[in-house]
Amino acid sequence: MIYFVTGITGTVVPVVVEDLMKKDPDAVFYFAIRKDKKGNGVQARFESVVDSLDLDIPARRKLVERSRLVEIDVEKEKLGINPALYSELIEKTEKILHGAADVRFDQPYDVIRIPNVMFSQKIYDLLDAIKQHRELYGKSKPTLYYISTGYAYGIHKKPIPEDFPEFHPGKPDNTYAQTKAEAKAFMLDKINQRNDQIVIFEPTIIGGSARTGRTKTYNLHYIVMMLGYMGKLPFLTAPENRLDIVPVDWVAAVISDIMAKDEYHRGVVRLASGAQGVPVKSLHDVGYAYYTTHDPVPGHVIPKIRFVPRWFFYSMVNVQKIFYQVMYLCTRRKRFRKMAKGISLLEGYFPYITRSKVFENSRSMELIQKYTDCAAAPTLQDIQDKDGRLIQKGYFEKIMADTLETGWGGLVDFKRLGKKTAEEFKTPEPALGAIRK
Ligand SMILES: NC(=O)c1ccc[n+]([C@@H]2O[C@H](COP(=O)([O-])OP(=O)(O)OC[C@H]3O[C@@H](n4cnc5c(N)ncnc54)[C@H](OP(=O)(O)O)[C@@H]3O)[C@@H](O)[C@H]2O)c1
């Protein structure tokens, strides 16, 4: 099968590609890729992705031999792809995996609309051109696999329904959710009105691999865990809220099975843990126990987080933000601006933690059972038996071990923390100050 793939330098798509290499012996790829802001070219970026894949050397070599890089610029017509190559894509591509998106929660709408909505529309134009070409030559229809998000549904007080072919999102939590909802509505319209072959995947929060605990991106629950470890999150709220976290390797296994088996071509598959969501308080308790037992910094004390009512929590956050903003205005010290920015970034995450998000998933589980070799998302949390004792399932330990091994992907410098701890916090750093983008 010949695939055109976006998002190869991200967190999720490389794992899907790893799987496709194992599941489709004839896989050939066109990878849409751009230079990065540091000036690394597309070839160098692709090579570093290949080096990071969980494939043996012959499989990596095979992937390189079967890959062609397509430099893109989403703002340009036809993604800025040179015309000869665009025609080649139309002639050859059989399946598109569109996994690229700007996943930041603090971007202005007009900015994030480009990678999340406009990009998706241009990908659809490519699908449409491929469809027409294949029809002309009597070939099978192409399929577009689009990675949306469960959070495109925005604020829903009730459990979020699986309402395909409908879609009724609530008020968006942020511009990311808003633009992902717009893109989903666009794709749904093409399925409903034009009967196009489009499969929309809706993962919830994607966490580290269930097999290894590893992740490429340390955001959302990872940041909250890090702040807890650093003692910079004295308060939190909504202990009973459940976080719907699914491991990246499970997400990739479902997507790649559906792509490689080639039997399911139209609809929405939600990738959620549903009733297995992990309560915020459980995550805190397991994290607290793990980090205090395995802390690599001698003498470092991890305070317990206090759970407080929502109004109190949000007032504290606002007071802190205003304090840092005023301090920055008065002193012009960059440190205060960084703190205020860090709090704003965290504010983007809070809706995921403090607002109840329960995702129905039984319809999708039926699809997953029918069209893939996957079972339900592996249990992510340690569970309690009937006497309230914790039965360890191990996933938490894996992801927490990874955070200590990598220092949250470099966000935490244990040596520096060790030095500071040894100085007995003579000059304590204000809360929430460790967030970095
Ligand atoms: N991670 C989650 O928890 C989660 C949950 C639900 C759904 N999703 C969805 O899953 C998909 C993959 O997410 P992810 O976590 O892998 O994201 P990620 O790690 O941030 O990767 C995003 C990918 O999109 C590419 N991209 C973004 N803007 C682009 C642009 N303007 N032009 C070209 N490429 C662009 C990035 O390329 P560069 O490296 O060049 O920036 C990167 O390859 C997204 O559609 C996301 O909405 C993710």
C-alpha cells in the first residue's frame, strides 16, 4: 500500500508508522515534512525520527528505502508541493494518514486555524484529486485517516456521546479544541454528503507507551505530575474527576490495524478508556507514593497537594498570575514574565483536569473488536480491590519511572534540584515557576 503521511515528526504518527512497517509488508511512504525552527532540514529531521523508532536496523533501512520526503508549506497553494510531485502523489497514493496538528492550547484562533483547519482542508483536496484520478482508471477508492480528538466535543456536562453521523460539540475549552472541532465537522460533512472514505480517530489524552512507559512529549498530566514533584503545586481541585488517558502504543495499534486491514472506511472511532478513566486523586496518590519512594534527589521533600474547591483554586491561580504580571511590570525581571506565562500555559490544561470529561466508548469498542486485533485500552491505573487495597497494574510505575529517568524529557534538572535542596531552599522559588514551554 502507498501512504501519504503527515505528522511524522510528532508523538503519535511515528508509532503508527512503526506498526505499519510490521503489518504491511508492501508499505511505501510519502512523508509530508517541513524544516524546523532551528534550521534542521527535512532530511536531517526524518533521519532523526528513523533513529528514534522502535525498529531493528534492517526494518529501519527498509523504511528509509521505501520513503520519499515531501517538503510542505501549509500556507501555500497545494501545500507548496512542487507540481510534478503533487501529480505523482495523485497518481500513486492509496491512503492518507493526516496526523499533523498544532496541539498547543494557548494559540490565537487565527494562528492555530491554519495548521488545524486549513491544513486539513488541503489534505482533503488531495484526497479528492486522488479519488477522481483513481475513478478514471477504475481503481479502488482512496481512504483518508484523520486524527481528531475527543476534546473536539468541548464542554459537556453529561458523558460525551458517540454520535456519528452527527456531531454536536459544546463550547470549546480552547482554540485547539475549537479548530479540531471545525476540522472534524468539515471531514464529517464529506463523509455524509459525498460518501467519501474517511475514518476519523478520536483519541482522548495520549500517554506514554503501556509497554515501555516512554513518551516523546511531556505535557498535560505530565506537567501536573512534575509540578507536584517539584512542590510547586500546593493546591489542586476536582479530585474525583477522571482523566481519560490512553497509551500511545494502543492508539497506534488500533489506527494501524484499521489502516492495514483495509476493511473499515467510513466513520468515527473514539480511542478512549471510558469507564476506566483515572481519578485525579488516584493519580496524585500513586504519584506521591512513587516519587517519594524513588526520588533521585537526596533530602528533597515532596509536599502533598491539597485538594480545594474549584472557586478557591481558580482564585489562587488568578492572584498568582496577577502578582507575577505586576512584579514584571515593576521590576522588568524576565523571571516574573516567565512565571506569568507558565501559569497561562497551565490554565490551558486546567479544563482537562478540573472539568468533568467522560467519554462514552462502547460503540467504538465494538468497531475495534470487529476491525482490529486490539482489546480495550490497557488498564492504565492501579485499581482497588473490594477491600480498598491497591492492586498494582504497573502502567503508572512505567510512566513515572520514565519521568525520573528523563527528568520529564529535560524539564527537570535533578543536579540543580539537588544543589538547591542542599542549600535548604534558602531562597524559595515561587509556586508554578518551573513550567517551561
Ligand atoms: N497527544 C495527545 O494527547 C493527543 C490526544 C488526542 C488527539 N491528538 C491528535 O493526534 C495528532 C498527533 O498529535 P501529537 O501528539 O503527535 O502531536 P505533536 O507531537 O505535537 O506533533 C504534531 C505534528 O504535526 C506537525 N505539524 C504541526 N503543524 C504543522 C504545520 N503547520 N505544517 C506541517 N506540519 C505540522 C508537526 O510537525 P513539526 O515537527 O514540523 O512541528 C508534528 O509532526 C494530532 O492531530 C492531535 O490533535 C493528540
